[in-house]
Amino acid sequence: MSLRNSLGSVFAIAAFAFLIASIALAFYWVPTDADQGFSQRIFYIHVPVALTAYVCFAWGAWKALRLLWTGDKRYDLESYTAVHMGVIFGVLVLATGAIWARISWGVWWSWGERQLVLFLILFLFYCAYFMLRNSVDAGPRQARMSAVYSLFGVVLIPISFLAIRLAENFIHPVVFTRDGPQMAGSMFFVFCLATVGTLALAAALYHVELSGKRLDLKLKELRKAHS
Amino acid sequence: MTRSAALRQYASDVAVLARKDALLELRSRDTVPAMLLFVVGSLVVFHFAVPADLSAETERVVAFGLLWVALLFTAILGLTRAFVAEREQRLIDALVLAPCDRSAIWLAKTLAVIAFLLLAELIALPAFALFFEPIDGRTIVAFLLANIGLAAVGTVLAAVSAASRTRELLLPLLLLPLAIPIVVGGIGASVADEPAQFLAFLVLYDAVFAIISWSAFEYVVTE
């Protein structure tokens, strides 16, 4: 238990250091983007947060797979917590994406931005995941159903991305394009720093939330035993 | 048991279970008439939702879009009934106890759902051709492919929602995000200049989700 707690603290400290460093560098060191100007700096928050959300969903699906594979119920809580973190970061992606769209194109929402549309679909999907968990009684069956659904989710990510790309062929052509992967070395460095920081933040939150949920569960079991 | 004997056993299990669903529907006539009435009713509603002065090309895209939405909602309507008999008569427990592979239950139910969807489309597509636009071969192929994907995923989710407290309320919420790629593939196959890539996409969706649903169903129905 103490090892787990200290791991959480390590992640928290790393997140703090990396995020502070990346924000400072993103504002004062990285050259301003030639096309988009100052507002492009939201890139150093938006994209790392999006990557972190994907990692959380994948982590949740991996734990779900482990649950179905081994039947060990502790994986259920881990999968649930990972999805929970993924949804929080997913909402942040939608919010930062909306801000970026507003500044770049003058609208809060653009169906031309694939990543945002994908996150909207994923947001709907994982909200349904919470509905599912809430409407099934706690127990091994709830754990397995949630696990199956989160496995659906991780397959839905690439399929939906493909669908959104295909849909552009008949709905409308791509109007807005964002910079490709070609960026200056300093930009890439800060981007990596921010990504590591966000991942560490997610890991720290995951540990805190997981130990909170474990405590809850233990308390419930003790109450049950006591009464 | 040899491999081929096991396969034959599996096939006969599936056939018996699918026959049970067909027989139940034939006797009660609950689901299919409701689906037929619903799909025709929604087409009539759509007529009033689409402005009359659209250009021919826009009207075509909008009409086919609405047709696919109608199909999706009809499928949801049918799927909410898919496990009602199993739940109300506690039949699902007996099925899970039966000495057959649990995935056979999924396959049989999926086949039954596909059959119901085909019946609904047998009415919906001619009605659409009568009210809106002519139907061509690629739309029919797209519908055949979409039925497989919708039924495969929908059957697992219907079993999930049948076991939940909120029952029918849960299924549309679970299914809609997963059905978005099907609608994209279907509309694209109906209206795009090169339908082949959309049909290929539907095949991909069917294959991927049929495999996951087939292997995951057991975990959903066992206590």
C-alpha cells in the first residue's frame, strides 16, 4: 500500500515539474507559429491531453481484457478508474478544442475537425458506459458487462476515425487543415515535455482515485459485515 | 468429438435456437408489425421535415440520410424486444444452463434480428422508393451489410440492457455511438460517387464487431 502511495506521489511531483516547465517554455521560449500566431500555443495543452485520453481509454480496455481473462475483480475497479480519467481528459479535449476553433476560425464548433468529432463520439460512448454501470447492480456481472463495453470502445476509436474521414467525402470537403507533423525542434521538445507531464498527471489522478474507490469498497464491505 | 461433428452440433444448436425465436414471433406477432409500422410512420414524418424546394442532388442526400436514420431507429425498436421473452420467463437462465456453447445463443439471436430487419426493409425500401427516391443495387447491398453489423452489436447490447434496471432505456444510449460508423458507411454507399470504399468499410465493421460480439457474449449472460 505504501509503495502504491509513494508511486502516486512520484507521479504527482513529476506532473507538477513537467507541466510547469512545459507551460513556461511554451509561453516564453518556443517561437510563435507563423500561420496561427500566439493562439497556436494551446496546441501544447490540447494535443497532449488528447493523447492522454487515448492512453486512459486503452488502459481501461487493457484492464477490462485482464478482467475477462483472469476473472480477478480488482481489474474492474482499475478499468473503471481509467475510463473515468479518460472521460475527464476527453472533456478537456473538447473544451480546449472549442477554444482553439473559436480563436482560429471564429466558431466554437467545427465538424471539419476530425479529432474533435471523434472525441464527441467517444464522449457519448463513455457517458453511456457510466449509465450502464449505474443501472446494473454491483457484482461480477456488472464488472463483466462494463468490461465488454469498454472493449467495444477501444475498437470504436479507429473505426470511428475511419468513418469520420470517409464521411468528409459526401458531407463536405475538408475546409480547415492544421499543421502537419512538421514542426521546429523546440516545438517538438516542448510538446513531448507537455505530453509526459499530462501523462504523469493522469497517472497521479488515477492512483488517487483508485485508492479512494478501494477505500469506498472496503468501507461498504465493513459496514455490511458490521450490520 | 471430432471437429466436424462439433461444428455440426454447433450449427444445429444455432438452428434450434433461431427457430425458437422465429416461432415466438410468429405466434405473438409483437415485434415485426411494430417495426413495419414505425419505419413507414417515420418516413411520413420525414416528408414533412424536408423542405420541398431543395435541389435534386441535395434532396437525394437528405432523403437517403433520413432513410438510414429510420432504419437505425427501427433496428433499436426491434432490439429492445429481443430479450423480452428471455427475461420475463427467466428463459435466459435455462439457455445459459443448456449444454450448448453460449455464443450459439448470440448467433441464433443475431440471425433472428437480421431476419426481422430484412422483413422491415422489405416494406421500408419500396415505401421509400415510392415516397422519395428510387433505390439502386448499392443501397440494397449496403442495407444487407448494415443489418449484420447492427444485429451483431445490438444483440450483445440488448442482452446487457435486458439485465439492467433501466431495461429498454439503456439500449439506445449504448447502441447509438456504436452505430454512427454504420450510418456513415450506409449513407456513403447510397449517395457517394464511389460507393465501393463505403461498402468495404461496412464489411470491415461487420467483421470486427461480429468477432468481438461473438466472443464477448458469454461474459454478458453468465451470472
